[in-house]
Amino acid sequence: MTDDRYLPGGPSRRLVKEVRSHLWRYGIRPRGKGWRLAWHWAAEIGSSYFRFRWPLPWEIASQYILLMLCEMKEGRSLRLPYRADQVQPEAVQNMFPEEALLEIPRLKSDAK
């Protein structure tokens, strides 16, 4: 929290609090390199406008989550069990589109 004063782009306390609040709803406690990188990315987006404008809090939170997923994939820890796509409750099936946007490696395919 004290490091929030030194985030790239100098966001307001209110904006940082709103982004943290959005992430906390999902049980995510942001910190570290990914947190700073998400703010750097958001500051770059903000400066791409004619007049500087921060992205919305949930957009910055989404950027942070995407960066964490990339970090997990890089560390080879973004995997689902082999049978995860074969045994899905109907509620889970309804959440995914016909064509998956992200290809998540399965444990069995890593053994090849």
C-alpha cells in the first residue's frame, strides 16, 4: 500500500483504491512486479490519448489479471487437469464460447 505512491503514471489514491477493490472482490491481493507493470501499461494507454486519461478501474484490474495469467503460463503453472475439458458441469460449459480464446495446456500434453 505504501508502494502505491510510486506507481508509474502517478495515479490518484482513489483510482488505486478502486482497482484494488475490484480485484479484492475476486480474492486477488495485487502486489509485486505484475502490479507495477499493469500500472505502467495503463499509464501508456492513458498517454496515448490527446489528453491524458486513465483507463477505467476494472480495465486496469483486467490488465493485471492478464499479466498474472501470462506469468503463470511462463512458469508452466497454467494448466488444467487432462480430463477438465471432458468432464464439465453444464454451468461451466455455458461460460465458455464454442471456440476457446485461450489455449490452456493440459497435463498429459506436457508429457509428450
